[in-house]
Amino acid sequence: MPINVLMPALSPTMEKGNLAKWLKNEGDKVSPGDVLAEIETDKATMEVEAIDEGVLAKIIVPDGTADVPVNELIALIAEEGEDPAKVEAPAGGGGASKPEEAKSESKPESKKDAPAAPPANSEAAPVPSKAPPVPTTGSGERIFASPLARRIAKDAGLDLKAVKGSGPHGRIIERDVRAAIGKGVGKTEAASPAAKPEAPKAAAPAGAMAQGMSADQVKAMYPADSYEEVSLDGMRKTIAKRLLESKQTIPHFYLTLDVELDALMALRKQLNDAATKDKDGKPAYKLSVNDFVIKALALSLQKVPDANAVWAEDRILRFKHSDVGVAVAIDGGLFTPVIREAETKSLSAISAQMKDLAGRARNKRLKPEEYQGGTTAVSNLGMFGIREFSAVINPPHATILAVGAGEKRVVVKDDAPAVVQAMSVTLSCDHRVVDGALGAELLQSFKGLIENPMGMLV
């Protein structure tokens, strides 16, 4: 029996992925650890490795296929002694393998032992337990539909026998179900008005998400030849969804203060000048102002531990270490890779790690664990000359620090005007976690470290 290769869940929130490229061809031998394909998520391009030995007998989902659901069957591997030429794709195309058809290397003894997400290439990745049962026609023939399509159909009381699939090999996918629901076809008896009186429409609950204008409504406001339409990729869709969620569900407030940089700039120069150089004259490190900002924020969260927290719906999670995310702009969006335990790292270690993470972020080569989580974040637009701005909190974080440009400013010292190097920083706070006084305490600690940076070296 052939081994099923399924679309892996590369992160806890992943529902779909794009099959960018197959790195093995049909007929190629594969061994455990061989890279089979590249999968694009909304955040990264990742490699899928084989965990079994055999021959890649059949590619079900070709290169360049977008929005392939997690657990979708994407290929078949022939086992030893099995003729690859006789391996056939299941009728109706891909789909998550049924549990009784799958072979498992090991069976968890309890839910506690079960993996949180299916492995990248698994013989035993079953249909998620919450998915509705696989539907069949009256004659017992299986109706092939994606797990998401089945779930939406069940919730809407839609009979899948009345739906025509537009997916690979006639498979029913999400858009087919939603189109059928919109047309009012295929309603099951349980969902029909005759079986169950229609409940009166209730007003939208308090706190419900506001709905914006539809695409057609927006387009109707402009001449048809005055614009071009740009399709949204997975990253931009995710950014839009998360930031809308942030602004509609998190009670933001903002605290801004100015910090002087003269002492920091002098120490930075001294440390950079002291860096050892290799035979080509390249220094071992080159510290940036942002490296000092990351370190100062991490240490401040240790001094003000009540602010080192995230919102978890019915509770607050407070953390032992300061895991600081740093916004990195890339084409079409941004990543926020995380410097773990930043309070324990030297400035040179933060600098080196940040350069590595930023480089791989721009190539979409970060692993999910390198950009997920964190307890706060830094967004720095100073290099663009932005004097001051307010950043949007990245859920579930409770804070984000927006950093503006360093510039010479005239201030009053000892009742006389003086010129100093300064920058403005704004802390966005989730009022459910960080109250005004607590946010101010965190910013004052940050200001003290930036203006007396030797405290970051001891």
C-alpha cells in the first residue's frame, strides 16, 4: 500500500499553503531526510522532508498550486516491493487520508502525548477530529471534499451531493460550498424552513467586527480605467487580518517621550572601534542604535516584570525572560523575528543574531519558531527619517515600542539652550495588561538605560 504524503502544518495557525516546487520527480528514489518539496506559507518558504524510504510514485498536487489545505494528499510514495507504475491517485484527487487507511509509526496513548500538529511528511496524519465525517452518495460512493468544505457545509446544513466541485479532479473546495450556500441550493431537511422555523434575526452582538466596503462597492467609486487590481498574497492577507483584529479588539493607548543619545553614540563608537578585525579588515561586529534599543527594552522588562506579559483571553501570562520581536520590512510585508532571552545576551550577540534573522527574513527562510511568540516588539523607522509614530500591537503582545530618528535638537539645560542628539519613542500598550502608570514606569526604565548605556554592559 502506498505511503500518503500530506500537506504539512508548518505552524500552529497554518490552514493552507502553496506548493511552490517539487524537488523530486516521479520515479525518483527517496530516503528519510530527503527534501521532497518547497512549501510557501504566508510567512516563509520551507522544505518538506521525507520520513520514509521508497519511490516517489505519483505527484498529486503540481508545482505552483496555491491554497492547498493542511492534510491534503499531495503525493504517493511506493514502498519497497511495490510497483510505482501501478500506484494510482485516489478518485476525486487529493484529500486527507482516512484514519483507517493510514499507517502510523507510533500511536499516542493519550491526548497529552499526541502531537500538536501533523509532521511534515506523515503516513498517519488523519483528518482532524473536529472535521465532519466523509460524506457519500446514496450508492455509497465517496464524495471528495476538503475538510474545510465539509465543515462549512455541515454548519450551513448543506448537502454536498448537490454541490459541483471545482478543485483538482472535481474535488469540492471551500469556494464551491460558499457559492452553493449563496444560491440557497442543497439545504438538508434539518436546515430547511419546514423542519425548523427561522429564528428572528438578532442585532449584531456588542464587540462584533465592523465590516468594510466590498470590492465592488469600492471599485464603483472610480472609473474602470483609472486603476489596476493587485491580488493579495497570503502574507498581505494575514497582515490585514491580524492588524484589523488588533485595532478592533485591543484597547490601545500610547506613551511618548524623548531620550538623549549623546552618551550612547559615544559608547557605540568606542565599542565598534574596539572590535577585532579579520585578515581582510572586517570587524567582528558593528553595533547599531537598534541593538542598544533591543537590549534596553529587554532589561527594562526585567526591571518592570508586570509589563513583561501577554493577554490570553481569560488570564495574563507573565514571562521570566524578555523575548523581543523586531519588525523587519520585506517586499510585500514584514516579519517580526524574535531575539529570545535578549536580557541575557551581549550587544554583539544581539547584533549578530539580528543580522542573521533579518537576512533570512528577507529571503523568507525563517522557521516558524523564529518569528512566533515573543513578549514585546520593536519597530524602528528612524532610518527613514520618521521623527515619531505609533505602532500597532502584534497580538498577543501587550506592548510595542516605536522608535523614531535620532536628530540634533535644542533643549534647555541649566537654564540655557543646548544642542543634544535625541530621539522620540512611543510605547503602544494594551490597557487590559499594562496600565498607564505601568507603561510609564517601563518607559522611564528604558530612558535611563539609553541615556546611561554603560548599565547595559554590566
